[in-house]
Amino acid sequence: MPFISYAKNFEDVILWRALCDVENGFYVDIGAADPQVDSVTHAFYERGWSGINVEPLDEHFTRLTQERPRDTNLKVAVGREAGIRSLYAFDVADGSTLDPKVGARHKNAGFQSYETAVPVLPLMKILEDFRQRTIHFLKIDVEGVEAEVLESLDLDQIRPWIIVVEASEPNSTISTRAIWEHLITNRRYNFAYFDGLNCFYVADETHYLKEKIAVPVNVFDEFVRSRDWVSQQRTTILEQELIGTREHAHRVEAALQGSHSYSERLERELSAAHIEVNDLNTALLSEKARTVNLIEALQAEQGQVQLLCQRTSLFTRRLITKSARRAMGHPFLLALGRWLLKPFPRLTTRLYEAATKPDRVDQLLLQNGIESVSPPASVEAILRRLQSTFSQNNSWNRGTRKAL
């Protein structure tokens, strides 16, 4: 994995080139500002380092306490003497300062500003609890009060391996190193490198680091800017998402094709079902028509059966009437009939009425389309045999009576 640089002028790249062999190193950042954006120390924190961050502005200090739990974060400014002083804060990056002249210059340039009171401590007071701790590098970015910070530090007692100081006026290329450089070089430090914004100084006891620092940032440092790294990560994520999206699209396309095939099969089955339903409807209509015809035929048959029953009933009544009337013309049959019908007086009455009142039966026969009804030939034959028998009996009876 390449070294990710967060500093605005690659200061961390140069420092890492010199200090990459140090594990769990220690730094002091005066004017730390944001814990990540343009930070000289963030790359080191990611690699297990820790240190002291001095930052008087609320918004930066809040983020430092949230994102740098291993660090000692102090909400103070650094000056010659302890006390309370006015801090001129601006909306420009790294624009806050204790120097009223710098504050007036920013204000005249049109930057939005506000003034706030902040506590101030000498740097030696801040570092007194770390006298026994090796400070691998000290970074100073205080917008015009570099001299005050260096004057508040006893470099004979506190010996950072490397000191990095912003060496130009705020938002300018005008050098300020002549004002404060002697406060470093007179304390057994040697100038090592100027990167166009900062001066790097190396302690005599770590002079071997000078040759590692005194080289511009180059391709052999194998680094990448944080914003480029973020862009690469986002690009990688987007590429992976794109691959996943394409795979998903392929799956969806395959599923869609399968769905189309399934839909076509369903459409064919539905069409066949429609044809079958139409055939069934046609058959049903045919059966309904046939049923209606059968019902009509049945009703006609019922009418004929009813008419036949009526005619049969009337015919039977006429037959009985004729039979009764003929029987009344034969004394023997009349006597036999009276004897047989004696237990049935009502039937006898009705037979007598039928024999003596035939007009009603004839009217009913005429109303039902029966003009002249004669008994069937078989019935006529039976009646003739009965009549013959009765005649013979009457002759026999008369002959017998005469003989007696």
C-alpha cells in the first residue's frame, strides 16, 4: 500500500522518508487545525504514532478530540507568556493568528473574521510533562508568531529530531525565516531543506537524517495524495459496483428471457384454453338447444298422454255405459249385476246414472274430439258371446219350466 499524503505541500512525505523506520513515534503539532485535511500528522497517526495537538479554534479542536483519541489535544494558543489573548479567526484556511497586524491584513483582503479570547501557554509549559519523551518532529504553523513560539521553547532541554516551520508570510511567498531562524540554528540545529513553504531543520545528534530530508518529493517516495487515493477508492468501489450491476443485469436479462419463454408458453396454453372454452360453449349451446327440443317434445308427449288418458277415461266410461245399458236389456245379467253390486250401493247408483243418462258422456266425448266410439272388436265379440249364452239360458229356463 502506498504512503497516503494529507499535508498540503507534501511535508509528511519528506518526514516519512526520514522517519519511516521509527515505530510508534511521537510528534508535536503547533497549529494543528483539522485532524485530516492538510494535516502533517494524520498519516503518522494512521501508522500508530501519537503526539500533542495544539489548536485554539473550537471547530478544529472538536474534530481532533473525536478523531485523535490517542493524542493529547489542547485547546490553547502558544506565546511567550501564559495568559489570555485575542485570536483573530478567518474563513481562510490556516488564517487564524495572534498577530493583530496579520489579522488586519486578512481583514483588509476581504476575509470574513471574528475575534475571540483564548488561553495562551508557553511551549515549554506544554512540554514539561514530556521532557523524557523523544519528540521525533515538531511542526509550527502559527501565521506570523513563529518567533514567539520558538522563544517560549528551550531547545537545550527539549530536542526534537526535526523541526518544521512555515517560513513565509500568510498567503504569500515573502520569506520570514530571517526573523526567527537564529532561534533554531543557534541551538545546534542545521538547516536541511526548503520546500517553497516550510524550512526543515535537523538536530546535530540526528544529522544523518539531513540527507534524507534534503531531496524534493519525487516518484521514488511512492506516495499518493489523499484526495487522489479517495478518488481511486471511490473509482474501485464504483467499478466493483458496476461489475456487480452488470452481473445483476445479466441475471435479470436471463430471468427476463426465461420469463418471456414462460409468458409465451402461458399465452399458448391460454389460447388453447380459450379455444377449448369456445368449443365447450358451442357444445353447451347445442346441448341447451337439444334439451329445449327434448323438453318441448316431452311437453307435447305429456299433452298427448293427457289427451289419451282423458280419451281412455271417456272411452272406458262410454264402454261401461253401453255395457250397462245392454245388461239392462237382459234380465239375467240385470239380476246378476244387482246381486253382485248389492254390497256397493254407490257404484250401483253411478252405473245406473251412466246407463240412464248417456248424454253427458257423449258431450264429453264430443268436446275431446271423439264423435263416435265403438267398443273394440274383441269387446264386441265378448258381448256377443255373453248375449248368446244369455239367450240359450233363457230358452233353457223356459223349456225347463214348461217341462215341470
